[in-house]
Amino acid sequence: MPRPSSRISGIVPSGKDGWEVHFAAWTRKEAGEDIIMLSVGDHDFDTPLQTIEACVTAVRGSNHHYTPLPGLPRLRTAMAAASSACTGVETSPDQVIATPGGQAALYAAVQGVLDQGDHAIVVAPYYATYPNTFSAAGADFTVVETPAEDGFQPRADMIRAAIRPNTRAILINTPNNPTGAVYSRERLEQLAEVCREHDLWLLSDEVYWTLGGGEHVSPRSLPGMAERTLVINSMSKSHGMTGWRMGWLTGPEKMITLMINLNLVTTYGLPAFISIACSEALENRYGVSEIAERYAARRTVLLDAMRGMNDVTVRGSEGGMYVMLDISAVEPDDEKFAWALLDNEKVGVMPGSSFGEAAAGHIRISLCQPEPVLREAALRLRRFASSYGREAA
Ligand SMILES: Cc1ncc(COP(=O)(O)O)c(C=O)c1O
């Protein structure tokens, strides 16, 4: 075979490979063991019935043809309304572009603001695809951690210190995967100041915005930020539609118009019947409050069951689909902890260090299981942590 491009060869998984714990747990569960999987980030329930019915009607209704590159007008209108609600900034359909999932919106955003050799700042802990999305654009990046003891909130002074002459963008995610931290207005205001000062783009991944605890603040709503913020959004989490692949990007109209040309050479538009079903789901908020309530209740159940546990501290964990536990007082090596938890109590979690240095000494617990399962998992975790190391002593 002739040589593949270095661009494609450069897309390789990065960081410590915590996925090994996940795959081992998965394999053992498939083999019939009573494993509780708390490592996956996908809903344990189906898409709301109304959305499914809307899709069936649309596919039967002869919607089988090409769609406009930025999305069906009805879809863009519905997305613009959702962006107005998410970001607190009145948004027109010309300021949004539909993409196949939030990941494609993120890819488009990175392609749209960074040239080969440009530099970006990625605020960590971060979603696993971030580094490679920059590598795929030939861009360089610096990871700036958010300290665990600060609840994984971003620190403007640390971000400012990482800026170089060729820095063009900062990428943040709130509510955050993996930490569940919901960035505060104050910290976002400080971050916005850095962006304005250095004329930077802010790429804001807000795919968990409906699953927040407390106020969701979009940096797009802060003074002078609408012109320099690109918001990544998705129906995967909010509407229970991970497998449908529908997301969108919101930003200044001029930038969105340029993005349409990217769709010309990539997706060439989205499936018509899915676009219609998604329009209806967005217009009617199908499942949104039920899904948000379900995750809020699960978070409460898990955190209540963990309360008073010796040597285990909850960090972040205010929103999103995950809870982050500091287990360093029990075992400083989070990977070792995760493997031992799997072996001794049959609970699969993600070691925090797979998400960067700030999350080392932590484990990430997914809330994608029903409440009784989460209660049982908490019981096993409590038993495990309280007896850990005793046998060896
Ligand atoms: C923070 C974050 N951003 C983006 C995505 C991508 O989601 P999707 O492509 O399904 O919309 C995910 C998925 O887990 C995520 O956790």
C-alpha cells in the first residue's frame, strides 16, 4: 500500500489507557459475570417514542433526498431557538449549522479557526477526542489543567500563562465530561477577558447544557463574546439521541457561512427524515425535562449513598452524566484502584488519569444505569474502599 498521510496516521489515542479497564469489564460482563458497568457514557434507555414516531412518519413521507448544506430551514430555525435558550443570546437560523453530532461540530469549529501550525489551549480534564481533533487540523495545543481541589473550575491565570504568539483559540467544556463540573459565571467572565485581551476564539462545548446542576452560563452571553465564541451542541445527551448523529454549531453568521463550504466537501448535508424528526424533537423538547430529571435523581442517589465515606471526596459532579470521586487517600494509583475494584467487587469505572493529570487519583462514575444499580454499586464501592489494603496490612 502507498504511504498514508501523516494527518491520518497522526490521529492516535492519547493519554493513559484507562479504556483497558472498560474493555475488560465489558468482556467479563458479556461472559456472564455480574459486572456493574459504570464506565460507559451512553444512555441506558431508548430515544423518546415521539421522536421515533416523527422519524417513521418522515421516512414514510418520501423524505429521501438531498437536503440544504447547512441543514433544512426548519431544522436551523429549531436549532437557533435551542441556541437562544442554551446561550442566552438571541440566535438567528443564519448563525447555526447542522452537523452529524457534536463531534462533527467540534471538528468543524477547529478546522474553521486554526491553520496548520497554529496553537490552541485545551482546558482539562477533557473529553477524549479533543487532542486528536486538533492534531487532525495540523494544529498544536497546550493542555491547561483545572485543579481538582478547586472543583475542576478553570483558572484564567493558568490559561493566560499558556498563551503563545500563535495561539488562536481556547476550548472549554461545561458541564464537563469527565468531571461533572459546571463552570461558574465568575470563572467564565475571567476567561472571556483573556479571549478579548488576546483576540482569541473561544470554542465552548455545551452538549450537556440541559443536564446541569444550577445555572448554565454560556460564555457566548458575556460582553463582546458572541463575535468570538463558537458553541458546540448536540441532541445526543439532551434528547436521548446518541445514535442519530445530530448536532450543531452556533457562531457569528460570517463564520457559519464559511462553515457551509466545509459541509460541501464533507457531509454534503444530512439525512432528510432524521432532520425532520430532529426538528420536531427540538420544537417540542421531546424527552428533555424527563432525561434531565432522571440524571439529577441518579446523581442525588449516588452522592447520597457515598456520603460520609471515609477517605473518598466528591469533586465537581454538579452536572452532566458523570460523578468524579477523589480516591487518592485510599489508593493514589487510580488505575490500580479501578482494576482492584473490578476484580474484587465487579464494578467497572474509568480511572481518572485517562482524562489528564488533574483527574489522577480519581475515578469517573457514569450515571447511565438505573437507580437500584447505582445504589448497589455504591454499596460495593463503600465495602471495597473501607477494606482496601487491610488484607495486605
Ligand atoms: C464533552 C463532549 N463533547 C462532545 C461529545 C460528542 O457527542 P456527539 O458527537 O454524540 O454529539 C461528547 C460525547 O460523549 C462529549 O462528552
